[in-house]
Amino acid sequence: MNRYEREFDTDWDALGKDGATDRAYAIGVAERLGEYNREELEAIYAEMDSAYHRSMVELAYDEGRNEAKATAEATNADGDAIWAKLVEGERTTVDEDDIPTGGRDGLPDALAPSELLDRQEVDSTEAVSRPEFLDR
């Protein structure tokens, strides 16, 4: 059993575009490390319903090969370390309640919703009434 088969289930019935690109990337990394799995890659291509999605799968595969090559050249890491860094990686999940909404870690003020977009209640007589500074 190769690295790809240990990480991904090969008995899938249907794949979405995100799952397909993740798998194609991993196949590209594995191929650069000497583990070929062309049958799985061809099955992933066949699963995609449009030329656009097939091209995304192909790009992910190429990116996996290129990043594995660059990582191998930049470091003296073995195949398992390269696989762990590129494919397994560190997965981070964020609870919806923990998403920063303000302060230093929040969105910049320029991206905050503007009050200008809110409908304001307009008094139709306000335009013709006496200004407040004239009232005593």
C-alpha cells in the first residue's frame, strides 16, 4: 500500500471538485516521490463533468509534482517528510464562534458594514421645519 492509498480511500463512488483537486495534488506529490497511480488519476479525470474541472484537476496534479520537486531540492528531507509536509500538513478547523469579529484580530474598518446602506427613517416634514438652533 502506497502513501496515497494510506491517506485517501480509493473506493469512492463520486467526487466533488475540491476532493478531486486534493487527490490529484496528492497523486502528483506521490508520483514525484516514485509512487505512480495513473489509474486513480484517470478515474478522477473521468469523474469531472466539465473541461474546466478537468483542467483544475490537471493543474492540481502538476502543482503537486512541482512542489514536491521544489521541496526535495530545497531540503534534504526523505519522501515521508515531504509527503507529510505537503499532503498531510497541519489541518486547522475554526469554530464559528471563534472567528474574530473586532478589535486587533478582526476585519479592518474599511471592510465593516456601512451605515449608509441601512434604510433610515425620514421625517417628510423635517425638510420644511424650523432649524433647531432657532428654537429657544
